[in-house]
Amino acid sequence: MPAGATTENLSLSSHHVAHGLAGLFLRFEDWLTARASARALYRMDDAALHDIALSRSDVERVNDTARKAPWRH
């Protein structure tokens, strides 16, 4: 499986459409989930990443995306 297809499934945000305060809380929850996923990928060794068809550069790209604050999306 190509790494692009694999990371595509690791969508870091469901992009909630709610507005106002509820929307802010939902985006914040998405951001927290993305950060947790990014940290889990970062802790994996190269062999484990290879098993799921990812490279260290894929992990860095995912982590860069997860670092963005929810209000900057």
C-alpha cells in the first residue's frame, strides 16, 4: 500500500461544521486527537513504521499537520 494512501486514512481532522462555541470545542477535540495520533506515530521505530507502510518523513508530515492550532485551519 502506498504511503500516500496510508496517511490519507490517518485524517487528522474530521472538520466539524458546527459554528460558535460548540464548533470551537469540536475543533479542539479533533486537534487533541490528532496530537495523540502524531505522538504515537513518532514513538514507533522504523521497523514498525515499515509494517504499516510509512516512513519517518511521513510521520514528520503528519506531525507538522497536527502541530497547527485548531483556530488556524
